[in-house]
Amino acid sequence: MAGKKAKRTRDIQPFYAMEVLAKAYRMEAQGRDVIHLEVGEPDFASPNEVVKAGCSALTGGHTKYTPALGIPELRQAIADSYEESCRPNIARVAVTPGSSGALMLAFGVLIDEGDQVLLADPGYPCNSNFIRLYGGQPVLVPTDASSNYQLSADLIRQHWQEKTAAVLLASPSNPTGTVITPAEMSAIVTTVDELGGVCIVDEIYHGLTYDIEVRSALHDSDNVFIVNSFSKYFGMTGWRIGWLVSPQDYVAEINKFAQNLYISTSAPAQYAAVSAMTAPVIAECERRRLEFMARRDYLVPALRDIGFKIPLMPQGAFYVYADISAFSEDSEQFALDVLENTGVALTPGRDFGEYRHLAHVRFSYANTMERLHDAVARLRDYLGTFNA
Ligand SMILES: Cc1ncc(COP(=O)(O)O)c(C=O)c1O
């Protein structure tokens, strides 16, 4: 007889892209060449200095638990990475297992059973599942190009209800790569404060922005939760290390949750992360940012030329959220067909929400320029037959 399973196991959604991924692996096992444009992590390896620092930490004996909120030198380096005018004191900085750990802590100290959290649709799927884990209710707010695929102060007012406790913002966003302007972010933070709620701002793609300056929401208030990570800009996804800056008033609770949920973040990863925040590594990450920008500048016009609709130039991250309605009414079937016929792997919109998800796919340009050219050529050949 099957054992008991908690009710919440039914509430948590899988990554639907797994079907595309499983097919891609099957095709590769059969010798087909697959171009992976579905990946959500940089194609670059972690910078050399970071790897060296991680190895030295291991051989130097840093193989034990650390304080729950992280080693002081890393917490200080994180605090110092913010401009002086908004720099948090070190007590507010918690080192976490990726920004996933930071999101788990922030939702954990904020969400009661039945509380609602406003989120942009499309958005990063795990957020809804974190909220459900704590008994909260994600409220997906449909967004489109008119608000940069982001929540705005107006949208937040329109969707605010008695049970709304918090708003999750991600700028730049996954899957659209769009940002919230500094003026809009200030308006949002003020609005949410007036409404009696709290903002959680996911800044994981800060550093990976193109043509524009973004600034941390810490500039707007000390009473926001800021989530960030070494995963994307520093190319350290597998180390599992990120951070949370919380309002002073929540520091003791965050500490308790960190102690109980995971004791501490990996010690060698923390020492490696200290080295990430040094000038040579940042210079290397800057070169990579320019490479990402060149890829974006190639890919977006090339996809538009084939017939994908991309109303806004993404200004950050390494994603393009493209409307496929010229080719299909079902992005999941479309992704599978494209994979079968061209060997190009994409992520269907369903992973990112409910609003017009069947009309969208996400391209990731975390792949070399050569492979992007190859992917575009294959797509052009295949999709050209649709209008023939
Ligand atoms: C918007 C966003 N937030 C959070 C995460 C989680 O990243 P990590 O836990 O590796 O820091 C991701 C990963 O893709 C993401 O895209």
C-alpha cells in the first residue's frame, strides 16, 4: 500500500520544461546534435580565482559548519558591494544557499496561512511554490509589454486585497529580461508601504544588464527584503550560494530560520564567494557581461526576422521571451516539434505562469555565438516552411 503523502505535495508544480529536456537527452543519446537554448545558467565556468579559492578553503580545513548567517568576511564583502548611500549594516546580511535559500527565508518570516503574495505573470516559477509551501496563496498578475512585463504601482493597487501581505518583484526578470525603472521601483515601494505590505525584490540578475543602469531597491527603503546570488553574474550556480538583506527588525527571525532550515551555507562556497567579490574576478565577469550583450544584440533581431514577436528589447539576464503565435497556438507542442525537427531546445511558456503561456517560449542565450548562429539558421529553415 502506498504511504501517506502530505496534501501540499499536490500543490507543488514540477518544471514542465523537463519534458523538453528529457526528449533532448534522448535525442542526444541517439547521436543527434542538440543546441541547448533552454538552460537557466551561464555557459561560462566559475572564474578561475573563485575555483582556486574554493580549493584552498577545502585544503585549508574549511570543511565545517559556519555561523548560520555566514562568515563575517563574506557578509562584510556583500554589504560593501552596495553603494555607500544604501549600504546595509552587516547584521542585516544573511548568506544563503543560493537565492533559493534567501527566498525560502524571506517567505518563511513573512507568510502566514492564507496570506496572498502578488507576483508578475510571467515570472520565475519557484516563487509560487515557495509561497504555497508556507500555506500562502500566490496571486499571479497578468503583465505584458505595456508595463515591461513587470508589476507597477498601479497594477499592485488594482490587485491588492485584504489578505495581500507581500509583493515579489524580480528585476531583471526571468523569463523576460525586462527591468523595473528606478522611478517605478520607488513608486512601488512607497505604494506597498502605504498599503501595509512588504516588498521582496529579487535582484539575482543585477550585474547582467545592458545599456542601462539598475539600482538596488535598497536605495528606496531599508524595509524591503533584497534577494541576490552568486549564481548568475558570478557564474557559480553549482556552489549554491546567495544572500538576503532583510530589514533590521527581522534579523533575529532570519537567524532562527537559517539555523533550523539548513544550519549554514557550504563553507568552501563561502570562501570562494569572498574571492568572487574582488577586482580581478569582477573584471572577468564584466567581460562575460559584454559577451552576453553581444549575443542578445545578435539574437533578438535575428528571431524577429524569422517571425517571432519580441515587443521589447530585454535589458538584462540572458533570456528572450518570444511570442510564437505566428507559428502555433500551443507553445508546448511547438517546443517539442522544434526540438524534433531542428534539434534546438527551448522552454515553453507554461513554466512561467498562466497568462498567454501557450503563445510564448523562452530562449536562453547562455550558449556560444557560434551555436546561436547555428540555432537561428536551423529555425529559419524549419519555420520558413510554415508560410510556404
Ligand atoms: C529570478 C530567479 N530567482 C531565483 C533563482 C534561483 O537561483 P539560485 O538559487 O541559483 O541563486 C533563479 C534561477 O534561475 C531565478 O531565475
